[in-house]
Amino acid sequence: MIISTGANIDKNAILGNIKKLINQIYKLLPDREENIDWESPLSTIIVEISGMSELLDDHDILFPLLCKLEGLNKLKGEDDFPIYRKTIFECLNLLSSLREKVLEWQD
């Protein structure tokens, strides 16, 4: 698969990266519940998805995903946890949609 830089990247590498991001985002939930640092991993995820958005043309998924992830940084209070949790699952759904799109791409 040719990405925006002109590099030919195996579709399975992209799918593997999406799977890793899904796992990392899901892990933000128990980390926050157990008072483990979730903000540093969140920052790393945002950086990686920002880079992905430079390489892939699926901005209809990646842009709202980045918006939601950035918004998680504002949800730090105990009362914010329900919306934090809901937003995590929305992010996971967006990444699942991206995975489905990648599966449909021609090799």
C-alpha cells in the first residue's frame, strides 16, 4: 500500500499499528481507575495518531479521533469519569472503523 510519503507499506503493518493503538487506548480506562499515570500514555497516543494522520488520508476518522483524545486531557475530575469512559469507547469505535477501511484497501 502506498502512503502519502510514497512509501510502500504492508497493509498488515498498518493493521498491527491500529490494533496496538486500540489496546493502548483501552488501557487508559483501568489506569485512570487505579490512579496510575494515564496522561503520559495519552500524550504518546496523540503523537502517534498525529503522525498517522500525516501518512494516511482518512481524516474523516483521524481528525475526530484526535479531537476526542485531546479532550480527554480536560476530563480529570471524579465527576468527569463517565464522560471520560464514554469518550474512550467512542475512540475505540473510530479506530475500529479505520481498521475496517484499511481492510477494504487494495494491496
